[in-house]
Amino acid sequence: MRAAYDVASVRVAESALMQELPEGTLMQRASFGLARTCAALLTNVEHGVVGARIVLLVGSDNNGGDALYAGAFLARRGAQVTALLLSDHSHDGGVVALRMAGGHVRSVTGADDVGAVEVISHAALVMDGIVGIGGSGSLHGAAIALVHAARDSGSLLVAVDVPSGVDSDTGLIADPDACVFADVTVTFGCLKQGLVVSPGREAAGAVVEVDIGLDDYLPAYGVALLDDLDIASALPEPQGADYKYSRGIVGIMAGSARYRGAAMLCVGGARQGGAGKVHFADRGDGVATVVVQHFWDVTASDASADDREFEAWVIGPGLGNDEDSVSRVRELLAMEVPVVFDADALRVISGHADVRDALSARGRRGEVSVLTPHVGEFRALGFGDALSLGRLGAAKLAARELGAIVVLKGPGTIIAAPDGTTFVDSFGGAELGTAGTGDILAGLAGSMLASAQARGEITDSGEAARIVAAAVGAHGAAGALAASDGRPVTAMDVVDALPDAIALLRRVME
């Protein structure tokens, strides 16, 4: 598991570490790591460092200093390095170091500096050292012109710590036309939140972390990113003493005469999540017949939800928004076991004040509720304005106010728990942006929660969020596997890919 941190936490850690080191040590560590990464990149795209033309776009203070010292390292290895200074307050020591190493330094006269654009046009690599992690908002004037020149040149574009124009905490981009979209971002000490949250993660490109010794000074918890091992741990293989009831039972309330496919996809996901039994709630509309004819191992009845029989429930995919659906949502809100509310269940919560109050009451009782909105459903829940905080901040706010785990779907899906525990998914890709994949995720998450509940692992909302984040990751891995041969991906392809995706994830446990 990796973690990403906000700027305030990074600053505190850096300050504590700097008190124990000679002045300038952190910058030297960062710039050396940056230079090594650039050298490796040049070896892959050019004939190596010697003779390679490198341009540094240099802003003020430390971010520009990192670029300048890295340029000095590369110049000493034989690169032709030119620094374009965009500020009157460039890092003096870095400028001196670059000149002493044989690099060239020139000040940019303005947005119409033709000479600066000409230098960039011949570069193999352009380094973005304009704005560091403390900056926010759009670039201006000459910086925009040079960033555009770098894009047009086809040069390899490497961002220093965070791409300029990306908010380091939120990942927000005020103006995409005044932002660096890097091929590679070299970040120092730890991941920054803005590098893992959309749209910042798209601007960052591939992210390389340089160890500068911060680990022991960072908080115990940041925004977490699960890896293969974390996901596999949440999907354990059955052990010798396990049987269907010891592995948990998940109940599914999904589908309608109009949306039978949603029930099929939800159940398809639930069958792969580790629960020992999947039970489908029959509403008498013919959907249950279709489900059990296709999935012979799934049971169905018109029995109501019962805490004594089920470890978790899923409700909502294709359910409809009629009175029966509202009644079913109310019924599950009275349960003590974890419940996943998806799709039409979210519409019910959004449209009925008493239902929303019952959801909040579940949170106050410490019961686990999981809401899985896409951005439109998130707005309908009343959190559209919160998106100005960025996806990460908005999801955390909603989780806190609703007393529920919020899964804000989209690029870099956010999983936020009411206790502040937060995950960002790094497995899912654009192939999941097709009808029905959310139904699969709801079923998979419900099944994994049922299994974890049976194992006694869900002790609080943070642990439940970890299981849900693992479900999001496994779902993403299945999407990636389905898309791996270049074919168009449908939701059924994702269902079919789940067993092999989970098997691949489990290999790290061997």
C-alpha cells in the first residue's frame, strides 16, 4: 500500500528532517534523483545523456532550484543544458551551479521571446520547474507561451514534483490551457494528493518517486492507494474449514422488468466476491426467474431482508424508483449489516428526506452503508457545490455528512469513509466507462463485504472502506484484463474477466 499526502503534511515532514541535516541536503537529494531519472529517460528515447539538449523552465524558489541543480548534474555528464529563467527571483545557488557545470542561463523577456521558443524547439527533454507544491492556479504570460512551445516541440516533458498548473492537494486544474501535461513527473519524498486524483493524475503522466528520507517524518496515514497484495488480502482463498455459511451470504435487490440486465450484472459481480452464497430477492416481476436460470448456484425467494441470515446486502441496480423500491430501501436501512446502495437506491435517498435521515442514523449507530455514485448521482445527493473542493475533498465531505462510505466513481475512483479513511483507486481505466459496469462493482463490493463480515474483519468504517477499495481495485483489474487484447469492452466482458483477474492478483500471495 502506498500513500499520498497533502502539502501541509509534506512541509511539516520536510521541516523536521531539515533540522537534522546540513543546509541544502534535501535539495541536493531531490535534484540528484531528478537528474538520474532524466538520464534514464534520455537513454530510452535518445542515445544517452552526452550531447542531449535539455531545457529547464525555471520559476522562483525551491522548485526552480531543484531543476537548476539537476541541470548541473546533467551538464557535468555531457548534456547541453539551457535554463530559461521566468522569474527575477531564481534560486541563486542553482544558477551558479549550472553555470559552473557548463550550462547556459538566459532570462525570458516575455511571452513573445522568440529566442526562448527556438531553444525549446530543439530540446530532447524539457524540465518543468516553474511552480512547486506550494503554488496553485494557472500559469501566466511567458510561462504559458513556453509550455505551449514545449508541447509543440515533441520534447519529453518532465515535471518537477508536481506539474505546474495542478493543485498539489486537490488535483484541480484551473485552466487546462495554462497547465503542464507531463510525460513524467518526478516527485520528491512521497506522492502528493494532486498526482493521484483526477484531473491532476492525467496531467502528471507516469510518476516516479525519489526517496529523500521523509518516510519517518510523514503521518501514519495519508490517502491510500492499494496494490495487488492489498486486494488479494481482501479476497482470500477458502480454507479447509470453510463452508458456504461460514463464508457469508450476500442478498441482492436489483433489476426490474425494464432492467433485467442490471440484476444479471450485479449478481455476476457478487458471485466472484468470495461470499459463500448469493441470494436474489424476488419481487415477483420475473427477474428472479431469469437470474436463477442463468446462474444455477444463486437462490431466490420473496423473503424480506433478515439480519440473522445475511452478512451484507446490495440494493439499487436497475431497481426502479417506484413505491416498492422506496419501501425496499427503507427496509434495508433498518438492518444492522453492511448495505451497498447503488443506482436507483441513490435516487431514493436523494428524493426522500426520511430515507436520507435513516441513512444518517445508520452512520450514528456505527452501521456500514456504502454509496456508489457517479458524478451525476453525487450532484443529486446534494454535493455538487462540494466538487469545487476537488473530487477528493468532495467525497470526504459527503462521507462525513452522510455517515456513509462514499465511492465517487470516475477516473481515480475515491473511496471515503466517515472516519476520514480515504483511498484512491489506481487500477480502473477508461474501459470501465460503459453501461453496466457499476452494477458489477456493486455486487462485487457487497459480496466482499459479506465475506469480510463473516470473517469478523469489519470492525469500523475504515476497515469496511478498505474492503470496498479492494473491490474497486479488483473491478478495475478485470476491466484492464478484458481490454488487454485491444477489443472493445462490454460489461459482460468485465464479469467474464473477474475470475482470471482475481487469480492474477492472488499470485502475489504465493
